[in-house]
Amino acid sequence: MEIYPNDEFNRKLVENVHPEGWVNPEPSAPYDMVVIGAGTAGLVSAVGAGLLGLRTAIIEENYYGGDCLNFGCVPSKGLLASAKIIQKLRRSSLYGISADNLKPEFPKIMERMRRLRSEISKNDSVHRLKSLGIDVYFGKARFIGAESLSVNDKPLVFRRCIIASGARAAYIPIPGLKEAGYLTNETVFSLIELPKRLAVIGGGPIGCEMSQAFNSFGSEVHILDQGQTVLPREEKEISLFMTTKLQQEGVHMHLGIKIRRVERQGNSKRIYYEREGVELFVDADEVLLAIGRQPNVELDLESAGIEYDPKTGVKVSKYLQTTNSKIYAAGDICSVYKFTHAAEAMAKIALQNSVFPFGKKDVEKLVIPWCTYTQPEVAHVGKYKSELEKEGILYRRIHVELKEVDRYVLDGEENGFIEVLITEKGYVLGATVVAHNAGEMIGYLTFAVKEKMKISRLYNIIFPYPVSSMLIKKAAGEYMATKLTSRVKKMLGIYLWGWRLFN
């Protein structure tokens, strides 16, 4: 796997995360902790073990920092920042500003991303890990026993191990796709020229984020998905909202389809698909495959007595312990929540549970929010309506449009809403925010779900006016207004009659 192009920024990145000529240490005594994988879960595990004073080793086959730094969160959010500016400028007339002849310069956008990624990479660098006393290895890790593994044919013995080998872009066997060539999240950030036409297979978070971004940059973007809407994990209302939003921006939707084959036609690629029995096609210069993630389980796990599933990953208990009592797992390799923040939280649990025999932490008690960084962003935490209905749990729904909050009106960002699901007594069960900064606000609601709070407590927060977070208080206010029952109003009326009489 090569990071391209070979410019000063990528050379700086590689020097930090996979320096040329690196020599692995010579293992001698057993390690207290061996960590497989140097993405978020692996780095948090290794650094934490090192700080505890454990003799620690970490092994990575490709690049330290994992997908998040090299092929995921960091580069994608760098591109989305540029896309956000472009989207704003295209609506500049609404703000009394003329921004004629707007011309996104894709090579400079990508160069900016590479520069920022290289600067951030020092946090995940092998040099930092080595300075903390951690033995840093490059190579393919394979288990050779219940308490041992090998790296490049060198055996390492351990007392404890944490598997954090992560996941990679999933692949589906579409006839002709490999031969025609395609991009994934591991290669799309190496582009130096803007594709005139981009076909995105998959309408999930990655597909939507990249489709909106490349559409902003000037590509003709097509989304192809077997579902009837994008973001199928979200509630139907939200999926329809984002489908319509992307269509309004000019993204071409090919939904409810089955892809049949891909053929190369000169310098372009033709994707044939079927909808309602009719064969159609889309032509593209590049094809981005964005259908999800699959776990990296190719570690000879059987040799260590570790049970796993090729599709879902390593089997773990609620304490993140594998079927080998000395080996734990964290992050994408064993979780349905394939997010950086989830990997970090799980790594802390795996480390604590693997080292300390008391105070075991339960991963099932984590409350994990997520956010799709489209514009507007879509953030969620807790239960969905469909889940509550399936479980037979009674709930109330509070829905507030962004146009009801002054700051969104002033910012010209009224397209979105908040939805909070509560019990009859007002306890927060789940929430979804669709807004340009939804990811920043979901933290309040995550805390409310985790602490089993009543929404009335959110109403008592004093926000500085006019911040967009007043959206949360507005939702809480909707609930508080319903608490003023007819009986309470009658009693208040009697009190006010007496108050006026004596004042």
C-alpha cells in the first residue's frame, strides 16, 4: 500500500508513520503487553500500557495512525472543510456578497489536505511511541500459540495481548470491477486531478460525504445503491431528507438498483445496473467503492484459540475478552461501531480489563454517538423510534425545526431539525440532530442518555445568546410547555387572582 503522490507532505507523513529503513527491535524477554494494530485502538492501548509501566510492543503492517490518520477521518475532514467553504460561497448572494467566477482548484485542495495530515501525523508517529519506551514493530503479525505470535518470522511471547487490527474497505464481487479499476477510502485521497465524472457505489456515510464533497469541487457525481434512500441506518425521515438534499445540490441518484457489471470503455468506465427489470448504465471516469468495512482477521487466530467470524470480526465478551483469556480486542476488529471515538473508548476498557483483576468495565454500558459529516451533518445517539416500537417501549417525540432558532436564521442555515425521544416522565432515550454543527451538539444529548437524565435538566442550561445550541434548549422547552396541565393552569389562575387582590 503506497501513499501517493510522493511530495514533501507525504514524505513527512511517511517519515512519521512508516519511515524507510526502520529496524525492528530484537525481542528477548516476554512482553507484558503486545498490541496488534496501530490505529486509534492500538495506539491508545499501547500508550496506556506504556504509561502503566508495562513492557509493551506494538505491531503494524502498514502505517501507524491507521485508517483514521491516513485514509479516513483526517483526510476526509480536510476535504470536507474545503467543500463547506465552496458550498457557502455558492450561496453568498443570500448574505449580500458577490462571489462571481468561483473556481475550486482541486490540486490545491488536495495539497492542503496532505499538508495538514502530515502535521497531525506527529501525534501518531513511531518516534513518539519509541520515546515512551514502547518497542515498535513493522510487519505481519500471526499467532503461533496461546501466548505467542510472530512478526516477520520473529517470535514474540506475551503475558497479555490486545488485538486492534481494525478493518478495511469491503469489496463486493461485481463482474469487471477489478479489471476496470476502482477507488476506496485508501486510494481516493491520492487523487491529484479532479474526476470529471465520479460514480460512488454505496449510499452510506462515506459515500454521502465524498459525493457531496466532489460535487462541490465540480465533479458530476452519481450515487448507486440498492436501497431506496441514502443513509439507510438512519430513520426513514432523515434518509429521505438527505437524499433530497443531495439531489437538490446536483448529485445524481440511482437507487433501488442492482449493479450487474462494469466495463472499461476507453478511458472511462461504464456501470451497468438493473432497475425494475430494465438495464441502464452510468459512465464515469472514476468509481469509488464505499459499501462499508470488513475486519482484518487474517492473523492465524485459530493458533491462539480465538473464535471469530470473517464478516463481524473477533468474538469478545462484554469485557472485550476473546475466547483466549489472555487476549482482548478493541475497535473495528470486534465492534459494529466502526468509529474512531468508539475505538478509543473500547481500547481503554480492554487495557483496564486485561491488566487489573478488579473493577472490570463493561463495553455494553458505553453510549456511543455518531455523526455523518455531510452538510448539514447528521448526528445520532441512543434509540431510534423503530427500535423503541419494536421493543414495545412507549415514548414521546419532540421535533424542532432549525428555523425556530435565531442563530440558524441569522446564519442562513435553517435546513434541518432536532428530534428527541423521551419517556412519558421525560427521560431522554435517544436523539437525532440534522444541522450544520450537529456533531458538536450531540455531546449534550449523549450525556443525557448516558446519565439517564430528564430533558428538563437540559432546559435549565444557560446558553449564551444567540448560539445554535439553543436548539437543545428549544426542544427541552417544548417538553416543559406540555407540563403546564389544565389543572396546574387552573391553580395558577386562582393564585394570580389572589395575588392581584392583595398587591
